Amino acid sequence: MDRQLDSAPFGYFTLDDAGMMMEVNQTLLRLLGYQLHEVQGKHINLLLPNASRSFYQLYFFPMIRLQNKVEEMYFSFKSKDGQEISVLLNALRNERDGKVFNDCACLRMKNRIEYEEVILAAKKDTETRNLLKAKQIAELESLRIELESKQKKLLAVNESLLEMANTDGLTGLRNRHYLQECLSSYFMPDTEQFLTLSFLLIDIDYFKKVNDTYGHLTGDSILRKLGNLLRDGTRKDDVAARYGGEEFALVLPATGKVEALEIAERIRCQVENADWNTYGVTISIGVATKVPGDTENSLQSRADWALYNSKDNGRNRITFGMEE
């Protein structure tokens, strides 16, 4: 950081889009009582009281993403010894070396209360104290309602975007990205290492022939119907996803080999006996169950090996992927 900026008469810090503090000048560090190593690379929430954390997430961050700037925003920091410090914040969104940064400058509003008292005294000549109080209450209520409305809209938009990002557009099942994140969660260091988990890979038999014979619209209809069958047949904690093309997958937590094979057989029979109009549809399934030392990749590899064995041995069947 430039030496002049480091000792400027205002606080300065830079955030990335994840809220991590990349740079903090000495002026702000002295104001808050921190050393650089205590805050650099940490999330901005470290310096924010609870109210400001919500304000940052629901107002500051969406505004700077939409408008590329924030002007004259009242903000509060929490010093290392727990004191709440009010500031006036300005921010600009900039790109440097191909990366986006949110550069922020803040001035402490130490005398804000005194300034407000002067303003109120000046208004006493034209407004009575009761009318002023009523007006302030009305304005605060209006602001509260407006903020609540914006928060609800932002939360709804965020939920909708998250749902879209995790959903396969054709079948309505979870997509491959969501499936991988779900599987990864069962292999985190803090996850119970002996947690039972099974994984199913499902492939529609001769699907290319269906597309070539009846057309891609018919193929899409089959994919959607199979998606509905899998969704209706899953339990509360199971995850059904479209793995890619005509392949689907099921994550079955708290499910051992025997139960996983039973579930796979039930699904295979449901598909074989379903009404597919003038054409028949069957599926091949590969099943794998987590063992000690497994990774998400090794579990998927065994299921993939088992699936291709099912297809090589006549299709419309189930194969269990044994531990290597």
C-alpha cells in the first residue's frame, strides 16, 4: 500500500466479493485497535456488530454490485475492545489485474450527535417539538418498511437464483454441480468417517436409438418422466440429480449395500413397468457403498464401473461396485 494512503486522515480498506479484507490502512487499524495481521485476509464480519453485518449483506453489498459505488452510507464498526464506532462510508468497485476489488474509505462521525442537536435547535422556530417528533417517527417507520421490503425482495431473488443454479432445467432434479457439492459434504474432515452412504448411477438403455427413432422431443419427454419417477421415489434426505445426458444419480445417506440394492431394484422395476406409450424404456444401474478410506471420486468410480458392467452384461440390470 502507498505510504501516504497508509497514513491518510481517513480509514481505507479493500474487500473482495467474498467479503475478505485484502488491504487495511494504519489509520483504520489504529481507530479499531487491531494489528494488520489480525484482520488481513479475514472476513469483514470480524469488524462489524450484528446490525451492521445484516446491513452489509442486504444493502451495502447488493448496492455496490449493482451501482459500482456507495456514497455517504452511515456504517458502524466494532473495535477490538467492543466499542461501536460510527463512520460515513464511501466505496468504489474497481478492477485491477483482472480482479475485482471494492475500495472503501470512511470518516469517523464522532460529533454526529452534536450536529443533530444543532439541526433540531434550528428547526424549533418553525416546528413544534411534538410535530418534529411525529415526523421523525413517521420517517423512521417509512424507512423500516422500505428496508424490510427490500430485504424480502433480495432474499426472494437470492433464493430463486440459488434454486436455479442448483436445478437441471429439463428434469427439475438437482444438477451435477449440486450433486458434487452434496457428495463432497460427506467426505469433509469433520464428517463422521463411518457414516453409511451409498451412490447410484443410472443410465437409460439405448437412449440414442430412442432419439434417432422418435426424435429429441420424445427423448426429452422420457428424461422428464424418469426425473419425476426418481423424485417421487426418493426419501427426505436422498438427493436425485441429472448426472449428464441420459445419466442420473442418487445419493443415499444412511444407506448400506443391501438397502441400496433394494432401492435400485425398485427403481429398475418401476421404470420397466411404467407406461412409455409405444416404446419401452429400461435402465441400467451401478451401485457403490462408502467404505473407510473412500473419497468422493473413488465412490463415483466404483458406481461408474458397476454401471458399465450392467450395460455390458445385457442392460436392464443392477451391478454392485466392489471395493478394489
